[in-house]
Amino acid sequence: MTTAANVHDVTQAHALDREDDEVVWADFGYRGVAKREEMQGVDTNWHIAMEPGKRNWLDKKSKLGETLDKIEKLKAGVRAKVEHPFRVIKRQFDFTKARYRDLPKNAAKLNTVFALSNL
């Protein structure tokens, strides 16, 4: 899905969530997604990353802080596997700079590049 730059991630979560999704791992941009009106009635378990500043302030010497930090590391590990194709596209296909043509052209180019990166 391709959107304009001024559209926030959380507003498009309903378009990304499929009926068969049971668990979703997302970054901090999706915080509060379960409370949104369009997501009511959707039975999905959301694992949203902790705000980076809050993670830095965790007391890692306490049991609770240590456990929360381990949970955040697990979330980051899952998300890192998903982010790898984006790195391939940015580096190997020279898509580091998004050039604004219009949304349908950008979407077509991204779909083509993703298909080529799977070969």
C-alpha cells in the first residue's frame, strides 16, 4: 500500500490487518491501534514496540526492568526479519531517495521492485 507522506502509519492499520492474522508485531508508530474505531471487533493480538526513550530508562538491574528489556529485544528481533527486504530494495535497487511522481506510479515501481527482490 502506498500513501502520501503526511498519512500516519496507525491510520492505515485496518488496511494492513488480514482476517487470518492472530498476532501483529509493529513498531512504535502503531501505538494505540487497538483503541481505534476501525479496529474494534478485530481479534488480533498487537505487540507494539516500546518508545525508545522509555526503554533507555528501564532499570535493567530489577527483575521487571530486565524482563521488559528482554521482551523488547524479542519484538525487535521479529521486526528485523521483516525489515530486511526493505534494506535490499533501498541498497540494491537504489531506492534510497523517494522521488515523488504520483502515488500510482510510486506504487507500481515499488511492486515491481519487491517482485524483483524475491527472485
